[in-house]
Amino acid sequence: MLFNLFFPPSYPRMYLQCGGAVLLILLLFNYETISIRKQLSPNLVHGKIIDIKVGSKGGGVGKYSGRSTYYHIQLDGYRKNFLLEDASVFENWQFSSNDFKVGDIASFKIKASDEKNLQTPTIYEKVGQQQVLWPQESSSVKVYGLNINGKSVLSEGSTVRGQSYNTWFWVMLPLFIYTVFCLFVRTRFTYWTQASQDRYYEKLLGTGPNRKNI
């Protein structure tokens, strides 16, 4: 009974449930994307890079291994660190640490609510066995898009989509896996309608006009 609830025996209900799962993924993604865009300030933050701290989380070795790289960028004239994340498929193929360095002129967008905090010092904490002072992510200002010396390194849209994906990843990935698995259980990715499946079994069992000798 429970199996038939999640993997319905009828084709119409299967497509309805799979379509509903995909629709929910799109709704969550678009809702979050629109919400983030509305929060961005129309003004660009820009200045000379005077310090870059690079850290990483999770995953293994390699750009697409699940590892996320974090760049804490300090600009001349600001007391707050700016956080650039290489944390999703929408972002991590666009830029690398070779695209910016100390001395470059950076410009990017931030949330409007962060504009009043740009002269508030970032809070540092000791991390690791060496007790290195490291800026707290929650105390840094997130970067949306990045231009270096007038050249686009990371688009604003990719940053927004990356954050949207990360926010709802825990919902969207299971829904996507369920959709693919549901289609596989019912169709084996071969017989996409009840009629085509019936014709297959008629041919296999020798009960239809296209029966197969077995």
C-alpha cells in the first residue's frame, strides 16, 4: 500500500506526482531567486583589494567534488570583510583564485540591509589546531557578482541562483531523486505509456498480433 502511494501503478497518477515534484522544485527555486534579487542594493561596492583569505569546506580534492571554497576579501576603505563563495554548480565553474589578487580593483553588489554595516569590523575567531584568527562567515558581507578591474569574473545572476540552490538543496535533491526513481520503477525509461507496455507484454507472451516466439 505504501509502495503504491509513492510509486503509483497507474500512468496518469505517476505523471501527476512526478510533475508535482518537479513543479515544487521550480517554485521553490524561483521564489528564493526573486526574493534574493529584491534584497540587493542597486549600488555597487568597489575598492582596492588589500587582503584575501581562502578557506574550504567539505568534499574531496577537485573543483566538482562537493568542496566549497570561501574567499574573505578585504577592500581598502571598508572595515567589513566581504565573503565570496564557490559553493554551487552555478558559481564554481565561473571563477577561481587566479581571477583576482591583492591590488586589483573589485566591484560587486551586496544586500541593501548590509550597507549600514560596512564600517563595522568583522568578528574574528580562532580556528584549527594552529588557532589561526579567521573571520566569521556570519559577520562577513556576502558578495553578489564580481568584477575585477572592470572585467566580469562572476555574474550576479549566478551568485543569486547559487544561493537559491543551496538554500533549498535539502528539499530539491530528494524530490528530483524521487521523480527519476518513480519514472524508472514504472517505465524502466522504455515504455512511457500503458499502451506501449501492454504491447510489449502481448508480444512477449504471444497473445497479441505482434507475438514473439519464445
